[in-house]
Amino acid sequence: MKFYHIRSLEQLMPFQKIWDHILEENNNDNPFIEFKWVENWWRYIGEKRRVEMIVVEKNDQVIAFFPFQFTRKWNTIMIEFIACGEANYMDIIVYDKDREETIQFVFDRLLEKMPDCIFNLHGLLSSSPTTNMLSLYLAKRKCTPTVFSVVTPFINMESINLEAYMKKRRKLHGLDRREKRLSYLGEVKVSTSSPNEIDEVFALHDRHWRYKLDTSGFTNDEHKNFYRALVNISEGPMQAKVESLYLDNQMIAFSYGLSCRGRYIGYVIGHDDDYGIYGPGTILEKELIVSSPNKAIKKFDLSIGYEPYKFEWNSAVDYTNNFIFSTDSWQSKMIFFLTKGKGHIKETLKKNYKIVLFKREFIGSKYSFIKNAKFTEWVQACGKLAGKIYSRKTVDIYKQSQGNENLADFEKLVYPNAKKRHHNLSRINKRFYNGFIPYSDSKFSMFWIHPKLIRVDEVGYLQPLPKQSVFIGEWQFHNLTNICSYLRNEQKAKDIFLYTSKKDEIVNKHLHQLGFKHVNRIKKTHMFTKSNTHISTIDTPEE
């Protein structure tokens, strides 16, 4: 056996046929070691990294490739798998029958040639035969590696009854309710996005992570070129596709996925936060799982990590391992212990999902704010901070039991028209989700009603309405008389409720003139982490 190094993509290209043959023979389902993935990674990202592709020959026939990159740290050579940060999983490319012999040969020669070196090999799945063989090899050499493992949940589509599986998860986080309410807004569909829509995917990802700490690099320039190139690959076992959830042809969630010989990996997922209340990412995930049998998917891979939603979907787990070991020289041992210490910190942080969220969302939002905030936003932020320490809100509920039924000109708005007349998309989506119905006149003046509940979210007040009653959730003074007349005439409302959150004598006087009586007062006091709500009933209108 012998090996040699390849240090440029041009040198690697003639080996594509044998590389593909090896993986075909092994029935490989890891997309990150397929030739097309590695080729495009090297072209768009790897040129700046010291790639050392080791080619192994036996009897003058190529039998293996070791996708390494070498980095000098002080007087020590750090040997790593390529694509750390891009490839969730990594492995050597070798015929299964030659795997054990090749591992022993290559590592023996590298350790012999480089007495000052450290190996830091990420992405080895426990289910890969390489992991066990490497462990046995190191044990024979009496070398004790440090191994960091990250859970890798997946759904074994061949071992589950899909109907029973989905029945248990149908109400997951109110999934069925969210789907139903989203469908009220317009036509909802899931489909494979065209490669031409990839820029829309990048834009949606950026909006989703605008106030969070994104370490994926998914939308920096070199990575954009890489991921754009992958979705334009039309042949071969490795395919990159974007599956998206659309509302009236508008993308509101996406899954940038990689598939390879029956394995599907949801590589990067995201959604439009304006629609977050509907759980579009969860809806999309469910639809992709349901459609998996039709796409010959045997393993639906939820990717590495401890996010709670993955354990709500998975049926089994694998583990992704990072092997760290070194030679016995003092320089390499020093780098080894530094790398090991860094790995322990990283592992501890990743296993605690609360810390992950704190870093990703709290620190991310504060960093983004400090970087971009204007003076007025600083003032608002100080007010919000003070409100988290102590705040007191008072809301008054009014009721009108009598009024005229004069005909007023309003129309019920469907979702697309309501979007055009309201500048805050997140707020309008929340109102639709909570069951409010918008109406408007010809002058674009809007009001919202709820036919079943008195709902005031700012103080957490929720009260069922009596029969033949309606609650006005948002209104304007100049239109209130006409609104009430319309509701009595068209909705046959007997009692009309609304609320105010400001103590204003002019407001009170105007409401009394229209026949409204003050019936309830809700006071909510918040101090640090504790909240107290007091509801009082008022029998007579205030003068």
C-alpha cells in the first residue's frame, strides 16, 4: 500500500469516477462525503484552507481518500477533517472491505512521519464503521483519545407506522389548530422551491436571524455561492433541495435539505417571524415527514443538536463524535490539552439548551441592538427595561346595551386586503390567530371585533362573551358611533364591549354619551418576575 497528497481541486477532479464508485459500493448515505459536495465546498470555501487530500493505493488501484486539512499551530501540525463548520458529518472514503487495513496504514504512516501532530476529527457518526475501527486502532496503540459526542436524533421511517406516529403528534404545540388557523388566511401549500428562489431563502434566513446570533455563516458571500451551487446540481445521489411552506405563493418557511440514498437531512431551516405564532416551521417539518415515504426516504435526519423539537419528532438517535488525540511530544500534548479544554466547554454549553438560547437570542439581540440602534430606540429600550423591573397597567372595560341600528358602510376584510391596510404584519397575524375579524370603511379606517371573547392581551384578560354580544378590540373615536350601529344592524349584537387603557376624561365622557357603561377595571402589577392581576366590577358608570 502507498499514499500521496492532493493539494488542489484540479488534481482531485480526475478521481471523481473512482470516488463515486467507492461510495456506490458502500451504499453511502452521508451527503457530506459525496464527491459533488466536496468538490463545490473546495471550490467556494476550501481554497482558503490547507486541504491535504490523502489518496491511498493498493496494488496500483486507488482504494481510499482521507479528506484532511493541515494547519500549523506553533511547531505542531493539526490534522482535521475538511469542512468543519459546514459538514455535520464526515468520514473517510474507502471500500468497506479495506477500511480497517487502510485506517491502520494511513495513521501509522502519519504518526511516523509527523512526531509533533494532533488529530481533531469531527463528524464521525457512531453508526459509521470508521468510528469503531478507529477506536480499536487507538486502543492497540495504547493511545487514549478524547471523544466528544453530540446526540443526533432521526426518524427511522421503516420502523414506524406513519399513521400512528402522526396521530400521537397531531396536537404537538397545537399543530392541528395552527394549521387550521393558517389556512383561514389563504392558500397554504408545501412544494420544492426553484433554484431561482434561493435568494429569497437567504433573505428569509437573514430576517429570521436579524436579532439573533447566527454562527452558521449560511448567508455570507462565499457560503451563498456554495449553497447556491449545490441546489443547481441535478444529477447524482447527493441532491440539495429547498422545501418551502407558502401562503398565497409567499414563502413563510423553508428547509434547505440534503438527501443521499434514502437519507434526508434538514440542514438549515427557517421561517418568517411575522408568522411565528402559526408555527410555520413545525407545519413544514410535519409535511416533509408525511411525504417521506413517497420520496423513498428511509431515514429522516433531524441533524445534530439538543433542540427540544427534535426529540418530539424522533424515533431513534445516533451520535456524532469528535475524536481528539496526539503524539507524545510536549508541544502536541500542550495543544491537545488546550483543544480538549475548549471541547469540554463547548460540550457543556451545547448540552444546556437554556444557555444555547441565552447566547443565540439574548446576547444576539443585544449585540444587534447596540450595533444598529438609533437614539429613539435607546430611549424606548430604557423604558422597556424599567417596565420589566416595575410596571402597572390599568384597563377599563365598557359595555353598551342600547343604541341605534342605522345603516353604516363597512365591509369585512379578507386577509390580503387587511395586510394592505395595516403596517404591522406581525400584529395583524396575531389578531387573526386570536380570532379577531377586521372591518373597514371606504376611507381605510379599520376596526377589529371578536365574536366570542373579551380579549385584552396587554393585561392577560380573557372572558367569554354572553350570547348576542361582540367585543371591539381596536377602534377610533370618529367612527365609533357608526361601528356600533353597523354591529347592531349587521351582526345583530345586543351588547357591545370595548376597552380603554388611558385615563382620559374626554374619552370617558364620549363613551358615556354613546351609552357605554364602565363595567370592569383590570389592574396588572408587575415587579421583577412576579405579576399580580386584580379585577374589579363596577356597577354604575363613573361620572
